[in-house]
Amino acid sequence: MAITSQMVKILRDKTNAGMMDCKNALNECGGDIEKAVDWLRQKGLLTARKRAGRATKEGLVLSAESPDGQKAALVELNTETDFVAKMDSFRELTLNIANFLVASPEVPADKAALLASQCPKCGQTIGELISAAVGTTGENMNLRRFAVFSAQNGLVHSYIHMNGRLGVLVSLKIEKPGPQATELAHNLAMQIAAANPLSVTIEGIPSDILEREKTIYQAKADEEAEAKIKAQQEAAAKNPKKPAKVLDKSFIAPKIFEGQLKKFYAESVLLEQPYVKEPGQTVAQIIKAAASSLGQVEVTRFARFQLGEDLEGENAEE
């Protein structure tokens, strides 16, 4: 398959790898973009797993909370330019949608249901409100996604960062709610904003993502083990009088694999991550320490929206 400059550009935009590395990866993988991403990672040419893509749309990510802290909503509304996104009317529209979701007794099943929902205060549907804003500004708008959390024996907390370019919802079960519990929830929301975890626990990692990571790490571990054995053999050939250290691939590769998997968990799982305020401790350790005064504490779920990020499947609604 002929590798075009456009294919190289797509892979480069997706990975930030070098042009020649991208071309080689595509040649090796028959032009398959996703396989080329994995090939780059396996070869050590792409060290960071890129989940959040380049921001390609303008708009806002905003939230609303109920006064009792038992319910909160997060909304991403896109528009064409930063100029419109900074308008007070656009911010008000985004907040109105979030407030509607908090006030609504039922959570809309999807975006289509939300757009068709009637807003009691304005006598229009959410879709009609957005259409009216489009007519006023002359720019297209898109309600990209939303999340609604309700607390059960705990609280829900929202956090908006970078003036509406990044938002987080986090839901906690807490035995003794209060100001200290709210502070913990706020700190965890900031952790999620900064560290971008995939899931709360290791068990919560989507199976397809975990299997893909394991496949890449196994290939890398095998290559590294073979390289170490080859280097040892070459060293022994240069100095035959020195006793050769016997290296066993079946012993080396699993250790390398486990080390890579442990690093992946520390980067991708909230409870396994180093706590951003105290990197010497994990988030799990911080929560355990807080439990001494708050009683049982459990992070039940979270949502993290970064404006314009590339979504896999566009399935972020709750």
C-alpha cells in the first residue's frame, strides 16, 4: 500500500512522533493508523499513551451543582470561534443546560433526548435554545456531551479549570459528610484534572484498552530481553576469560513486562496515581488517611471533559 503524505500527517498529528518514524511505522503496518501507533510505542518512539487529542473545537465545559451537593452536571458545548465562546450569552446558555440537568428529575438517555427536553423556565426545548443562539451569533453550535451524577450516601463535586476548557465531576461515598469531605472531593477533582486517569481502580480499566497495553508491553519486554542477552553474549565474546553471566529470556522478559504494567497503572488508575500535592503518596493512601476522620470513603466514579479532545466512540454521556 502506498503511504501518502496525508497519512503521515494524520499519524504525526495523533502521536507527535517524527515524520520519518511515522512513515516507517505506516510502511511496517500496511498503512493502518492504529497499528502504526502501537508500532511506534513498541519501538520506544512514542513513550506517552495519548488519550486526549488536540483541541480542535472552541466552546466551554461548565458545571452546575445542587445546593445540597447531592447532584451535579457537566456539559460541553462547542462553537466555531473563541470569540463566541467568550461571550456572556454563550456562557449563560451552557450554564442553563447544566442547571436544567441538575433540576431535572430524570437524566436524559442521550444527547438527542436532552436536545428534545423542554426547559420549564423558558418554554423551549434545549435544542431550540441552541438554535436561537446559532441564529444570533451566526456560528454553528454543538452540544457535544454531558454527564450527570447523583450521590448515594456521600457527595458529588464539580471542578472547572482553565476558565471552562476542562471540567471534572467526582462522586464519593462518605460516611461522615462535611467541610473536610468537600475539601477531599475538591482535591480529588483537581487530581483527576491534572493526571487524567482512565478509571478509579485497576478493575475499572476497559478490557480492550488493557489488552492492547499488555500486547504492546509484552512485545517491548521480549525485544528488551533479547537485546540484553545479545549485549551479554557480545561482551562475553570480547572477554572469553571472564566468566559469562547466563541471562534467561523467560526470566528477564516477565520482569520487564510487570514493570511496564505497574507504570501504566500508576499513570492511568486514579487510586494508583501519585498524589499531585504529595507525590510521595498514592491517591489511595491519601484517601485511607482521610478515612480516619471521615469514616468509610470510596470514589465511585468520575467524568473528565477537556474541550475539543478526541473521543473514542463519542460515548461520554451518562
